[in-house]
Amino acid sequence: MAVATGAASVVLCYRALNERSGRRFGQVAPGAVQGATSAAIDSGWHYPMGLATPAATVAMAARRYMHAYGATSADFGLIAVADRRHAATNPAAWFYQRPITIDDHQASRWIVEPVLRLLDCCQESDGGVALVVTSADRAPDTPAPVAVVGAVDAHVQGTSIMHNYYLPDLAGFPDSERCAARLWQQTGLTTDDIDVAEIYENFSPLALLVLEAFGFCGRGEAAAYIASGAIDIGGKLPVNTHGGLLGEAYIHGMNTLVEGVRQVRGNAANQVAGVEHALVSSLSSAVILARP
């Protein structure tokens, strides 16, 4: 937005953290409900009820999805298996050469029973990612430029930090649905134009919800869509070709954005042939990257 409005000519976007060796994000935080910050106020509603970790928060919505569509833990495990399969052939991935099977997933211990197992949960990673954003008229001076052809951020009224529990239907993802509708309208593209999708999945159920919200499959159909091989390399819509947050690393989704850039450039570790449009979704936010 800063570049498009002329407020800046070049913007450096980065994320760097020591989440494995330093502060471990995602655990119950003493004092989280103290103070007058927005985070403390939000936590004050759900910490006393036991929703004190991101895993527990996501599991609440995913449990409703299971009830509405008959989804199982093994259905959520399909995305974990696919991600780890892609990570196994990505030398930069933490789980390089370490794929898993659905039996491995089902044997992993519960984190939030009966929704999330250990292998449904993203890593805690040390790492850093950086991208440079500049204007299209500077593209000729940039080696292997990639165009941002659409960018949307959408939040329905009353959304919390993680999920809004006051919606009439918790089995869907209205923020992502609204984001998708605006993105298709903004770009004039459809699901048929997307060659790869890189989806933020700090927990595996979110990938299923996003696939449905963006219209790649119908409500409650994501598990069957994944099981069909559609999201594999060479499938109809390769997803998380780097291994995702479950397989490569969890750098708060910035590494997922970088994978979208690499797929369009044609230099990804698990390169999909002929990529012209890459969707990168961080749930309620999304961009479409394309060849300039």
C-alpha cells in the first residue's frame, strides 16, 4: 500500500525470531490477562475458560467443523502428511528427508483432544525472512521480479485475535470468505487461474477451512479434495510446496510468502511447472503473485 500510494518507493518486509531457542510462543502466558492492552482485554474473556493457547483457540472452531461435516482427526492429518511430503524434498525445511504417514499422525499424542494432535501443530522455529517491495516501473532494474497483482485484508465485525466465537456458523471461515470474494473481484481472476496455493497453517484444520473459503472446493469437501491428490506436486492445486509451517518452518507465515515468490520465479525447491499465478493466504489476508 505504501508503494502503491507513493508514500514509499522501496519497502523492506521482514520477520526474524528465535522461537525455538528463545521465547517459545504459544504457551500459557502468566499475566496475559493483566493490563489495559487490547491483547490483555481479549485474553480476559477466554483465558478463564481454558482457552489459553493458540492450539486451544483454533480447536474450538475446528471442533464445530468436525461436528458439522463429520470430519475426523485423520482428515486433518491429510494436510500434515502432504506438507511433510513436500518438506522432505526441500533442503531448507526443518523436516527435510523426514516425511510422515497418516499412521504416524494418528499415533502422535493429543495436544487438544479430540481435535489436534502433535503433528497438527506447527513448529517453533529460529529463522529470518526478508522481501523487498518496490514499484512496477523499477521492475526492469530488479532481477527476476514478481508482480503483486492483488492484495486484500478482511475481517468481519467483532473478530478476535484468533477466532470470533459469536458468529452463527463456526464451521466456516467468514474472514477468509470475505477476503477471497474481494480478491477475486479486485483481480478478475478465479480459482481456475491459480497454479499453486501457499496457505498459512499453524494448525492443520485451518488449511481445510481456507481451501473451502476460497472456493477451491465446497463446504465440508476439503478432506476429500486433499485425499484425491489435488494438493500434491503435479496435482490440480499444489499447496504448501515448501512444506508449509508444519514442515518447513514457522516464521509467522513470511516463509510461505517467499515460497510464492519462488514458485512464480521458477526457482523453488519443489518447482511446479508453468506457474503464472500463486495465491498466498494468511487466513484473512491474501495476495496473488504473478509474472510481470
